[in-house]
Amino acid sequence: MTRLQQFAEDVRLAYKIREEDFYGRNRKYSPIYREVIRMSIRYRIATRGEVAKLFFFQPEAVNYYYQLPESCHSEYVESLTEPYQEESYAAKHVDPILERIFATMGVGKEDIMRRDRRSDLVKARQICWYLLSTEFHWSLCRIGKYFNRDHTSILHGINGYNKNFTLQELMKIHYNHWVHDDEPVKKSENAEPEPVAPQIVIDDLHERWLSPERRQKERNARLMANVDYAQHEYSLPRGV
């Protein structure tokens, strides 16, 4: 459930409106629609398009309700937005998840926020950005603002996660602990070793066979082998 859905549901329950009436575009509730739309946009709970999708409005209808004169419901509905405003919502729902990810990955929040390109920090960022995009439906710009990054960097990090089999396996193992605060996964002493992920195999082969040092070593070995063969060939007597 997105922030907008939770906020709209709080408003509906506060006014004791039936669900089919509240989400059925009933003109009787126009002042309440107006406040939900205005507060959602003011406090960046949702965009106009997300509001239109939730209430099955046309874009023109959203603009119509937004421009209605202020009603007596303004202060009351605004008081219901407090748990869903950016800072309080992040502190309550997002920060605990990120802290559990940081603890599992062995990194700190200050390190993540810096422009450090260390491998462990890059992987932790990619996991955080992927979760915020899929679980909380945050836009690239919103994630970028939270992490002090450009939206293109966020997109690149999410694409990097989707290509990294090791991080995807890590997500499957720790998802319930990170998102739902279940007990962290503990490996038993007699557990069978986990299969090596394809990305680890590729990295290992790259290090062994494609690194500059390895290539130079193999080239030197081939040159020495050719020299030994030539000396052996010319040392043989003629006619043999």
C-alpha cells in the first residue's frame, strides 16, 4: 500500500465514509476530495497522476477539485497528513529498513551518503534504491533527493542491481529481515555450502584470466616456450 492509499484510507475512516462511496467519485464529498488532493500535492505524498489513478479521476477533474475554494475540512485533513509527510514517513518506515540493510552489509549511513565508489558501498546503495523503488514506489527523483544523487545515478544503480545475480540472491535471503524486521538469517554449522552464484564465477574468471597481470604472465610464458623450442630445434644435427 502506497503512502497515498494509506493517507486516503485514514481520511475515509476519520469521516466514516463507506469505501464504495468514497472511491466512487461522489460529488457529495467534493470538499474532502479537494483537501486530499491539495494536501497530497503540498506535502509530496503523491503526484496529480497518482491521485487521479486512485480515485479514477480524469486529469481535468483533479484540477477542478484542486481549484475549489478552501473549506472547513482543511485544518482537520491537514492534521491527518503528519504521519505521511516526507520526513516523518521516512523516519518511521524507510530509515529502519535502511539501517537493517547497512548492518547486514557492514557499512554506515555516512559512508553511503558520500561519493565513495567502494564495491561494498555500491552494492548497498543498489539494494537500497531497488527496495525504495519497488516496495515504497518512490520515484527516481525522490530517491535521488534522499541520497543526494541525480535521478540518472539512481536509474543506473537499479539497472546494476537487476544485472547482479549475487545481490538478487542476497535479497532473497534477507528480504523478510530487511523489510518485515524478522529475525536475521543465521547459517547453521552443518549447513551445506551454498552454490556459487554465476556472477561470482564470472568475477573469479575475470580476475584469473582477464586481469592485465595474468595476461602479461601468460604472454611471457609463451615467449619463453617459443625461445626454448627454437634453441632445441637448432641444436639438433642436420638431417635428423
